[in-house]
Amino acid sequence: MKLKTAPITADAMFRAFSDRTRLRILNLLRDGEKCVCDLQAVLEVPQPKVSRHLSYLRRAGLVRARKEGLWSYYTLAPARSAFHAKLLDCLTCCFTDVPELAADAARIRRAGSPGCCEC
């Protein structure tokens, strides 16, 4: 049975963007699908914290997940409105000027698949 999802609101999206860890996750997902363990390794935070923030981003309609065996993989959700598209544009054009986000992106590129799974 498929659960009904509530409409995504602008305030939910802004709340999702208002947390440092969630911004870092969104930035890392710009380059494509990532496993939770890869995000955890780059962010250097406990797995439950990464999962909690990913859950929040899913509820806000900003990311989507897929399971493969024991592992969960996340990607940015496709834009569902013009507002959502503009937020995704912001990830691309504005976040390059934030040193911490640039360092995260460089760290994940250098490491390839730094996490615990066999991605």
C-alpha cells in the first residue's frame, strides 16, 4: 500500500535548507547518487545523524531514496515546481562560494567511495 504524501510547501523547503548538515548533504548530492555511508564519511558525523537529516530532506521533497540490499542510496529529487527548480539552481550557483561546501565536494571527489559499503 502506497502512502499518500502531503504537498511540498515553500516553508518546508526553506526549513530543510536552514540546517548546516542538510545543506552539506544537498551539496554532496549535486554530483549524483550517494550511499549513506559515503555521506557519513565525508561529513564525519554519526550514521544516525545523517539518516535523520536525509529523512527530513525526503519529507521536504528535496531528495529521494532507493534501497539496494542493506544499503540506502540518495539523490536530489527532480524539481516539482518552479520554486523547487530555483532552489536546485541555488545549490549549483551559490554554494560554490561557501568554503565548507567546496571542501566537502573536493573530499568526496578525492575519496571516490569513502564509506563502508561496496558501492
